[in-house]
Amino acid sequence: MRRHRAQRWANHAVLGLVALLILLPVFVVFEYAFATKWFPAHWWFPQEFGMRWFERLLGLGNIVNAMINSYMIAAIVAVTTLLVTFPAAYVFGARTRRGDSRLIRLVEGFSSVPLAFPTIAVGIGLLPVYAKLGLLSSLPGVVAAHMIMAVPYALRAMVGSFIMVPPEYEEAARNLGAGRFYVLRRIYLPLVWPGVMAGGIFAFSWSLNEFVLVLLLGYPNIETIPVQIYQFVGGYYLHPQQAAALGLFLLVPTLALMFLVERTVRGSTVVPAGA
């Protein structure tokens, strides 16, 4: 009994520590975003709350343009990433499971290599290439740069879904005369859509929060929310309240999309053949 109680307390302590590490930074961001007056002696909790910082931000034209750019670029990156990774995940997942090609396994193994490089190193490496191609400070250039990192995340989220689909489903469709495009659209897509949504969320979140690549390759023609946040806390200018308020425009959409995916895909599983 005593041992069981000690294990329970240990479990609670671990869960509490994880919750603290996850929720405390989020709480601090919300606190600074809405705080308008602080107690002189109590630095940990504000005296008054309000919408002052949001009203000030929305009154600045460059901030509004940065928001539009961030959401537009993130949406384009998510869609284009899914168009690339959906057929690739089919090849890596469904085909590799049958041992069709060692080359497929090799390419899949190298698909996560961009994640091993610091983002700033990738951006610096792309600078001369973009300068030669005329892609600096352009929307296509920023989208392409974001996809370099978004594709591996989305691909990992989707490959697992394709692996879970029994191969008998595709074989039955092929025996009935279905082509590959029909199989992808009518057989796989309804079964792997939770992975597709997760991949899209990863790509959208990555693009929405990316700072270094936009600063190196898109600024000054293209400004996003992370670049504007940097301007509030960079150099000799420090304004954490406005930076926190602007950061909520990154945090809230990402949390909302993740919550929507959790509610949508909960309980969605692939039924094995013959069940």
C-alpha cells in the first residue's frame, strides 16, 4: 500500500513538472500581453489588465501587413508541402512496406537531413543561391525556404499513416482495374487523412513561427510576425508587453488548429483487412 502511494506521488510529481514546463511560458506570454499596470513590489502578477497593447499594435500598418504575410505564407507552405509529401509518403510508406526498392529506403533515411542543420546555417547557405536566382526578398523564395524544413516534419507525420493501411486494400482495388491516382484518392486519402491533417499543421506552424529564414532571405520586402517581434526586443529597444501581445497572434492560431486536429482525429484508426 505504501509503495503504491509512493508511486502515485511520483507519477503526480512528474506530471506536475511537465505541466509546469509547458504551461508556465504560455501563462507568462498571456500575462504580459494583457497587463497594463504592475504592482510596484509584486513583479510576478499585474495590477491591471486591458487591451491597450493590442489596440496599439492593430493601429500600426506594418504590423497588420506582417500578420497578413505570416498567415498567407503559412497557408501556401502548408498546401504546397502537402502536395509534395502526400505522394512521397505513399512511396515511403506503402511501397517500402512491401520492400519494393532499397533506393526508397535510402531516400527516406536522408529526408530528415535538413532538420539536423541549424536554420541560420541553411539560410546563410541559401543567400548566394537566392542572389543568383533573383529570389531574395520575394514571396516564392520565402515559401521555398520554409518548405525545406516543413517537408521533413510533414513527411514524418504522414508516412506512419500510410504504413498502417493494409496492402490488401490497394491490391483489391488494382485487381478491379483502379489506377494509382484513383487508389490514392479513393482508398488511401480517406484512411490517412489524420496524418495528412497533422502534416499540414506541422508545416503551417513551422512556417508561421519561422524567423531566421525570413530575416535572411525575405527582409525588408517581406515582414512577418516573428520579424516584428524581434524589432520589439532587439537592439536598444525593449518592449516585452507589445512583443507578448504580438506573439499571441502566433500562439493562438497554432493552439486552435492543434485542438481541432485532436478533436477530429481522435478515435480515427485504420481497420485491418479481414476484421
